[in-house]
Amino acid sequence: MKSILFLADGMADEPLEKLNGKTPLEYANTPAMDSIARMGASGLFRTLPDGLPTSSDVANMSVMGYLPEENYPGRGPIEAVSQKIELKDDDVAWRCNIITVSDSGEILDYSAGHIDNEVSSQIIADLQKEFGSDKVTFYPGVSYRNLLVLHGKEFSKNIDYAKPDSSHGLNEKDIQLKALSKDAEYTVEFLLDLYEKARVFLENHPLNKGKASPANRIWPWSPGYKPSFPAFEEKYGRKGAVISAVDVIKGIGICSNMDVIEVEGATGFIDTNYENKADAAVEALKDHDFVYLHVEGIDEVSHLGDLDLKIKAIEDFDSRLVARVMKKLEGQDVRFVILPDHPVPILKRLHTTEPVPFAMCGPGIEADTVQTYCEKNAPAGRLGLLKKDELMYLLFKD
């Protein structure tokens, strides 16, 4: 049995007065996702275990059944794997956002205005030229999503950090890195010194002149060592493929020995090429048993707090991706499942830990009474509340 999982990053939300008590998903026109609920069964899935970061790496590991409570290595090393960075055993890899901070120290934008790739890459190259050494290396990623790797046994990952996309309105000095053990104190001292030097450098960088959201800070977070996951095919007996624009999802795929399929025009924002991603998924299903089809843009506009863009992004996801895939595979024995990895309530602009709605249809999936896919209806589905690797094993059940 072949299957495709549609992952709408950050789609779940809360009822809004502006939408007459509906969530953005409930309000949006989503006939394709509704058809999955109508033809199949619905339920809830807990993606963010207690005691772990409320981040997309944790949530997507959960969706894939990789039990982050046992296997979570940190965001930095997952993205380093995606970028084919060879981590030594004592390297500590950090995700390193480029962000915007006000003159008074208030965090204004976790993405520096969704900084252009070309500009971001140049800034990271300049940071590497200015501060790179045998102890620290900067690596460019996609837009604001970059990496910093510390080299040497003197560095530790045992550090408390703040997620930049959950820190809007907070003062940078109130959420600085903090050592969780004595052996991590030097790492904090080293990074805070680098942070201050980079601040001076970036505030004077010519590419930041006149920008409404200048890239005037680096923000290292979610450190870890070289990761190792069980292979997806060994765990589930299925050959899997991943389609995504962002390194964190590609990295999870590579760590689990899934094939990562690059798609022209995939951006990690709402201008992504939905049609190319849909067609790539259909093509991948010819020689794979399972395709993990991830779209990032809904999460991004949720963090921006833009309700109109969130509704549009949900509708584009439905009409340009989900509907296109299902139409091309009509009449074939394929199971479909739809869910977000976590909620991002538009009014809060950060990840929350509530279970997410999911719906699944296809051969062998008995329909329940749920007719439309949304947060309100999914709990009435017959599949109940799932956790850990229960969703994947349900999807692959013969």
C-alpha cells in the first residue's frame, strides 16, 4: 500500500472573534482536505512531548514516528546533515538565525524580514570572513535559517536557549544563553562575546543600510552533536521520500535514510512552487512506498501574525498541492493523510503544544462521521488521540 502524507507546517490555530469563532483552517475553503476527512477517518495526534522544545524538528520527528524523547539531537545538527556538513564527534552545531532587534534591544523579527537568500548568504560569508576560525564556522542556509558550528572538546551543548520565533517583543538581554552545567559556562562566554562582536559588525554592514528589518543580530539556538536515527525502511518496511524546501525536514529525511527530492521553485515561504512539489510527489510515488510532502509557508505567515495570508496559504496548499496530487492519483490504491506538525495561533505567533487534527483516507480506511477537516471536528473522529509512532503504524497497517 502506497501513501502520501501532506504536512502543512503550523496550520492548526484557535477560534478567532474576527472569523466568527472559526479557526483559519475552519474558515478557509479546503475541499480537497475535507474530502480526505469525508472519505476516511479523523483524530488527533500529539506531536510535541512534554519537556522538549516546541519546535518543528521535534514535531516532524514525532509525525515520522522517531520518538524525539529518545532520539532528539537538536535543530543545529539536523540541518547540518541536510547541508552535508561533516560534523566531527566534538563539533557542536547550532541553528543560527539572522534576526532584527530594535535599538532598545527588543526582538522585532526572527527572520530579518524574510531576508533574501542572496543577501543572507553574503552576510554569512562576511561573518565567516570576519570571525571564522579553527573554533567557529558560519554556514549559509535558506534565507534567515543559517548554521554556526563550534569545534573543540571545550564546547558544550548543555545550554538553555530561546527560540527566536517565540521571542517577539522580548528584550535580547532577558533571554540570553545560559549554561545548564559548569562545563557549559565557557561556551556561553564564547558565544556571548561573538554575539556582541557580530552586533557591531552587522549594524555597520552595507547590506543593512536603509532596511526596515535589518539583519543586525545573529541568534544561535538548539545545539547538538552529530545525529543518528534508525533507518525509515528498517523501522517500517517502506521505502520513503521527503519533499521540502527547508533544511530541518531534509535533514530528518537524510538522518533516516529517506530519499530527499529537490524541487525547483521550492522556497520555504508562501511563494513556493506548489505545483512542482505536487508533481514531484506523484513522480516519487512510482518508485517509493511513502512520500512525506512538507510545506513551510503556512507556519511562516502564522509567526508574522498575518491572518489574511494564513487563510490564503491554507487555500493554496489545498487547491494547488493537495487537490493536484489527489487528482493525478485518482483511481490508484493510495492512502492520504493530512495534518500540521503543531499549532501556531495567529494571535500568539508561536508554537503551542495542543494535539493537531489529522485525517486519513484510502483503501482499508473505514470512514467515520466527520465530513470536514478542522480542529473542531477531528476530535469526533473514530481514530481518537494518537501519540509516539502510532500514526505511522496506522498509516502502514495492511
